Amino acid sequence: MRISWQIQRTKRKTRSAALVAAWAILTNEDITVQYLTRKLNHDRPLTKRAEGQFVLFSNS
């Protein structure tokens, strides 16, 4: 829910669009993390092993 509220507030989306965006982020967590790490670390490329260690949400 926090993600959807943040999306709604920052992107000025409707509530339903923000919920859909948050749902897409959560269901595609592995793709989202890879995309963000490559986008934010373009000057310092990461190894495949390091990329595999990042997660969006921990289960613990």
C-alpha cells in the first residue's frame, strides 16, 4: 500500500493507476531490481553474482 500511495503522490496518478503500477512492481520484483541497479550504477557495472544478491523486499 505504501508504494501505491507514493506513486500516486509523486506521479499524480489516479488511485487505480497507482495500485496497478505498485502491483506490477511487486509481481516483477526480479526484473525491477535488475533494471534499477543497472540504471543507477551505469558508471560502476556490477557482476552477475552481485546483481543476484539484491532484492526489493526481504522475507525475514
